[in-house]
Amino acid sequence: MTAARDAELSLALTALRLRVARAAEAAGRDAGDIELLPVTKFFPASDVVALHRLGCSAFGESRDQEAAAKVEEVGGLVGNDPIRWHMVGRIQRNKARSVAQWAYAAHSVDSPKVIAALDRAAEEALDDGRRPAPLRVYLQVSLDGDEARGGVDVAATDRIDDLCGAVDSARGLEFVGLMAIPPLNADAGEAFARLERERDRVQRRFQQRLGLSAGMSGDLEEAVRHGSTCVRVGTALLGSRPLTSPEVVTPVTPSSQTPDSPELPESSPPEGSSQ
Ligand SMILES: *Cc1c(COP(=O)(O)O)cnc(C)c1O
């Protein structure tokens, strides 16, 4: 950790807070209703510690293996209690147990199998005191229907209702909202408007105020304009990520996957993100 990096992060955080405040003001919203979630994937624990000193108390990670190690390292440096970790990347079913161990929230849940696995793992963790509260879950929706990139097709309202219902009734989980990443080359404003309409629809159905995890470095203003309550920001705060990491070249052995698991290996870049 260097003084130069600390200063860089401090400046970037100030600029980012200003962006969120201006976006909120332009939308006639209270900036306090919008959480700024730094996404620290690929960046070292020392950056998390520096941002923590600057007042950040929640962080997003997109890969279980990297996150679990970082959570432990950061915990050793600042004490575990004050930090809430969010899983923002795709979750493989065989990683549910680990995710339920370190994550306060999961933003990218989009299948019945993952819901069941997370519920089971979170319930066990609740029962033996490893979790203080249920895992907060955002259901991810796909705004262009390309479910291979993650999320449930926004047009498949029956399936969305079923999955939201499954999360809502799971004892180990708490249903907190919807999440989406705009399709590649899409107009972010139109994409987030569609997401906001779907959030409103689901909200009416579940009679519960729901959050919206939407907006990243390049499009957070549009997301805030359309009701985002959590912007997930990496690049604008921490700088460019490397194009590859050591994990990307690590082959996934057949034994590390369950036979009926069609999910991509964890080393795949998060869909839709600007890797
Ligand atoms: C990496 C990532 C982000 C952050 O993206 P930036 O464009 O760097 O701000 C946000 N959401 C998810 C799901 C990510 O994987």
C-alpha cells in the first residue's frame, strides 16, 4: 500500500461520490438512497483496506475463489465486522456453500438450482451461527433475452415471478430486488427504463419495496435516472483491470464440477462486464 495509491483512490472516490450526487440531483432523488458499491475484483486487499479507511464499508466481488481469499485477508487487516461483501458475478451451484459463507448479498441469481443451493447453504450457516442474517438476493434479469450472458429473460414474467417467489419464501434468503447489466451496444437509458418497469411490476406483485442493482462505471447516471439503488463501480474507482488473471489460465478439472452442472467454469469473465 503506497501513499500514491491512497491519494489516487481518495481522488477517484471523491469524484465518484460527486457523480452519484449529481445524478441523484438531476433525477430528483435523494443521494442517500443510492449505494455506491466498489467492485474490487482483480484488485488487492490493500485497495480494499484503503477504501475502507476512506469510508467504504461494502465491496463487490465477482469470482468466489478470489473473493473468499480476499475476504479472509481483509478480515485479518481490518477485522471482519464492518465490511459487507457482495457477490456480483455469476454463481456456480457448487460454489453456493462458499458464497453463503462470505457474502452479505448476491446480485446475480438467475436459476432455481442456484436459489436452492444458496438457500440450503445459507440456512446451515444461519443455524450454526456462521451467518448473522439471511443472504440478501437480487434476481438478475436479462434485458435482451440472451440468457447465456446471465439473467432471466425480462419478457418471461411467469418465470421471473416463480424465481422471485422461490427466493422470497426461502428461509435462508431475503428477496431484495432485481439486477441487470445492459446488453452490449444497447442504449443504457432504454435498457434501464425497461428494468425499472419490471422492478415496478414485481414490486406490485410482491407488495414489497424492492431495490435495483444497476449501473456501472460507464452508465451509472442513466441507472440512477431509472431508479437504481445500488451502483456497482469498478473501473472508475480502481482503474483498468488486467485483461487476464492467473486464474483464467488455470484449467478446470472435470472433478471440480458436478456432472450435471452446465455452468461455465468460474474462470470465465463475468458476462457483460467490460473485462
Ligand atoms: C466488474 C463488474 C462491475 C464493475 O464494472 P465497471 O465497468 O468496471 O465499473 C459491475 N458489475 C458486475 C456484475 C461486474 O462484474
